Amino acid sequence: MTSPLFTDDGGYGTTGYSNDMTGNGAGSNGKLMDLLDEPVPGVGTYEDFNTIDWVREKSKDRDRHREITSKSEQSTWDLLHSISDAFSGWLLMLLIGLLSGALAGCIDISAHWLTDLKEGVCLSGFWFNHEHCCWGSNQTTFQERDRCPQWQSWAELLGGSSEGAAAYIVNYLMFMLCALLFSFLAVILVRAFAPYACGSGIPEIKTILSGFIIRGYLGKWTLIIKTITLVLAVSSGLSLGKEGPLVHVACCCANILCHLFTKYRQNEAKRREVLSAAAAVGVSVAFGAPIGGVLFSLEEVSYYFPLKTLWRSFFAALVAAFTLRSINPFGNSRLVLFYVEFHTPWHMVELVPFILLGIFGGLWGALFIRANIAWCRRRKTTRLGHYPVLEVLVVTGITALLSFPNSYTRMSGSELISELFNDCSLLDSSQLCDYNSSENRPAGPGVYTALWQLALALFFKMLVTVVTFGMKVPSGLFIPSMAVGAIAGRLLGVAMEQMALNHHDWLIVKGWCSSGADCITPGLYAMVGAAACLGGVTRMTISLVVIMFELTGGLEYIVPLMAAIMTSKWVADALGREGIYEAHIRLNGYPFLETKEEYGHKTLAQDVMRPRQSDPLLVVLTQEGMSVGEIEGVIADTDYSGFPVVVSQESQRLVGFVLRRDLVISLDNARKRQEGVVSASLVFFLEHVPPQPFSGPPVVKLRGILDLSPFTVTDHTPMAIAVDIFRKLGLRQCLVTHNG
């Protein structure tokens, strides 16, 4: 019986069991070619939109390391080479941390400046944003601390007045004009120079880390354009964040810097270890959360995460956070994005509203994923997808038109979240802090106005985020998701606060909220709501809890965060197993073998292998007796990614496996560089070629490209075990045998 085979045919996994991280599968058995002394260029490399072979790449690295170690005892130079090779990984992490931190700092400063430019200009220096412009002013009043003579709105600059209907209209038009200009520049730059710079990048990073190859996705043009257009997209006021794309930016930095080191340039598996660390760096600089970044990479994006990568990720995230802190983009000497100081402890009874926020986050997450995937599918399959520039401009125009009248939608996402997390003190001039100045703080008219505006902002954010995520501009999902949750949380927090103050004699309140005490912190509810919604959308758990407490500095609120995030995940998983990134991977058709899912079918390997038992026989090569012409004919007539090599057509016992790409390159090389090779030349996959007639054409010996230890299972192996083998070893193909 022939040895059936299930494989991934070009990396697209049509059986559903090809691993996303795969390689050529040829064994690392000494020299790659025996017909010449030197290796053949191209053998052992991968084509675009293909998968790497983890087993082969790890084997190559072990051989390289063994060679360096054995040489190190021979001379001082070889010893120094061995030491430099050992430290190259740490040096690479240092460079990635420095470059990513510097880029993140520039992005933060530029985005803040351009966002403020929509509303006015600083006369003392147009490069100052609103906050920096008014820092040095002595004419700022306590009531209007955000106003100073040096900062002028567009109405003051163009019309000389900041009051009245005309001034409002001028400011409104300039706000819309700037938003449209920024988004237009972003989408045009992406379309013209780097189509891969759009979106969040995390679905593709997950796929690449699992072993898939997308050439150019982490290239220098993608890095340059993504950095510029990310600033423009965030500043345009669209409902998106810069946090997800910063992971893509950090991975681009890592991929480019890998080319400086031979160890990482020539080994795809080693490079993916570096990219896993870079994903941690991206989250570290996005949120100022180095530990959360490492956990995010481990939990959410990495496929293969050895202990060595854990230490290096930690080091790189630390360097990146330190670099960002040195740049000080927020001007407050803090690394965290939303620093909070809550002065009231939380109470056990409050776990009920926190769990309610978790339920809301799970429902919103599941609803958002379904709505967004439906919209993205519509974009892919209808004429809408042919007009990305028009789509971006229309969405930006509608967003700007509807967001300007409401102060909570007009401000940037991170400003909004910061405002909602804030705990009202005596010095706060925010509408949300307009409490009547009596002992037990009943809400004033400003609070009720703010609640109405927040309720409108909630519906607006929920709708507009669905259509914004996935457009042809860089778009992250962390900040919009957190904004939705923070608004819902703040609304619930104020309602709880007023209930406790107005009904302090109720049984559930009496024990822990005495009359006249500030016993509820609405900002805490906003923080818990933000975490719940982000958890519902991304299905992150442990890393999200750590990111949230690093992000806010609120260490004592870990239990409320854990309760809400866990509830959110349970609710969202009950309505759909996939997070937003997995859903986009499936939508784009990337080959990704999800490690978290259970394989529920009870089939055997023989039910899934190709060809099936009822199909025509498997195409095989024999270890001797086939000519160059015959093998070229087999290659031309089939599109398989590789071929089993057997003893003979009569005795089809397995000898090894040879990859199509390696075979094509080797035969082509033999024709060009080995004298006398013609179609009639015999091909041998043997170690010792038997004596040939003196008059015949020279033989071609291809033992070097043969994988002599391909992974095999018997035809009665349960498919659940076969899938586990693919997942855990990162195989590209597995051969199914019957009696050998």
C-alpha cells in the first residue's frame, strides 16, 4: 500500500491540519547538495505565503550552535566568536527596546500635537500642543485653566472672536477639515506605499509567529508608513487607537534589526522568537506596562514561547519602557497612560455591579465581533471594497460631524478614558465633578448634563467603532473598546453613588455606606468597565488584569478587575468562541492552527489523509531508477508541496521526504552547473551510488535534500493526536504509513 500523506499544499492548509508555522521539511543532514561541494542557493528557503518547518529550523540552529561550540576550543578568535554569538540575542533585544521606545515617544508627541491642531494653534510656537502651550503662561485662571492668551482657537485666529454662532461654525468647519485632511493623507500613503500598513496588525503578527511567511509585512516601508499614518489616523478623530498598531511597529523594528545578526537572519524559527519579544515591547510602549506586555505576548500572540524568550522579552520591554520614560511624551514624568488615585476602598457588595459590568463587556464583545466581521465581509465581497479612500473619508466626515457638538466624543479616546477614570477632588472643574457643595455630595446640574452626553457618546462609540476597525488605515481596538466600557462603567458608578447617598437607610447600603461619607468611587467603575469590554472583545484574561493595574497604578483593585474580566470572558465565550483577532485571521483565510481549541471529531488519520483510500494512488519518487526528465514530469503534472521517497514502486517502504521547492532548485542547478546532465540522467537519493555504465550520462545525487526522518503516524492514529503533533511540534507535513 502506498504511504498516504496529509500536508498543507503550499501553506494554505486545505485539510485544516497544516500548522501555520512551517518550513521546507528537508532534513538538516550535513551538506544540502552532494553534486557540488557548496550549498545550492535557494535550497532550504521558503516562498511567500508559505509556512516554515519548525523542526527543521530548530535542527539547523542546533547544528550551527554545535559547530561554533566545538570550534571555540581551537583558537582565541573562535572563542570570541562564540561569546559574541551568545550575547547577540541580548544586544538585539536592547536595540529593539531602544528603537521601539523612541518611535512610540515620537508617535505619542506627534499625535497629541496634531489632535490639538484641529481646535487651534499656539502663537508662541506652532509645534506646541495645547497643554504645553499654556504651561508657562502666568495668565491662566483657575476656572479656565485650559485657556491662555498664547493658545488661540481657529475662530479667534480667523475671526477675532471666540464667542457666538459664527465662532462656533468656524471652529466646527476647521475641526472637520483637519480631520478629513489627516485621514485622507493616511489612506493615500497606505495605498500608495505600504498596503500592509493598514489595520491593527495583530491578526497577521499572530499568523506570522505561528510560522506563516508574509513577505514585506514587517519590512522597512511598512514601518515608515505605519508610523506616519498611525499619527494621522489617531489625530483625525476616528474611533481607533494606536496601541494595537504599536505591536506591529515594534515587530517591524525587530524584523529589520534581525538582519544585522546572521543567527537570526538565516533562521526563521529564531527570528520568530525575537518577534514574540517584540510583541511584548509593543504593548510595553503602548500602555507603559512592561510586565503586562510580556504576558500579552505569552497569552495572546505567541505560538512558540520558550523560557529564554520570556527573559529576553522582559529585558526588551524594560528597555523600551525606560526609553519612553526618558522621552516623557505625556509631560508628567509618568510612564502610565491613565494614572489614578482612588481614596476609597471598595466593598464586597460592589462585586455585584462589577459582575454586571463584566456581563455588559461580554455581550458587547460578542456583538461587536459579529457586527464587525459582517461589515468586513461585506467590504470584501461588494463594491464597497473598491473605494477604500472614499470609505475612509465618509466615515471620518460622519465621525467628525457627529462628535464635535459633544465634548466627550470630541476629545481623543485616551483623554476621554482619563477623564472617566478620574476621581473627583475639590480642584476638579470637570462637568462630571459638578456636585453640590454639601457634605454628602448630591449630583449637581453639570453631572446630569454630563450623563446625558455620555449616554449619547456610548451609542455613538459603539456604532462607529464597528465600521472603523478594518478600514485601510492603521487602526487599533484597545482604546475604543476601553472607551465604551469606561462610559458604561462611569454611568453605572454615578447611579450607584447617588443611590447610596439618597437611600443610605436601605439594607444593602446601610452596613458599608454611612450617611455623608464618600463610599462609592465612580472612576473605579469606569476602570472595571473598560477592562470588561476590552476582555470581551479580545478574550484576554491574565495579561489584561496586569496591563490594567500597570496602566492605572490601581494595585488594590485587582479583585474587581479579575471578577469583571472573568465574567466578560465567560459571557463572550458562551456567545462565540473566537476573539476579534482570531475572527479576522479566519476572515482573511490565513492558515492558523488555534492552540486553545479542542479537536472534537473521532476520525482517524486514514479518514483525513490525502489522497483518501478511494482516490488514485499517491505520487511518490523512488530512491533510484528515476530519470531527471521523469521527476520533472511529476513536478509539472502535480502541485504537491513535497513527495515521499520510497524504496521502489513495488516495495513502497518509506525512505524519506523531499520538498518540491528544493527538488526544483536542485535539478535546475544540476542542469546548469554539472556538465553533461540531461533528461535521461538518473537521479539517486542513495548514499552510495551503484557503478554506472561508462557511456551513460552523469548521474544526479540528491541525498542531501532528502529528509531522512520525516514525521510519520500509522493510518489508525486518532486525528486528535495528529492535530496535537502538528500544534506542538510545528510540523509542515506528516506522512501516514501502513506497515511501513
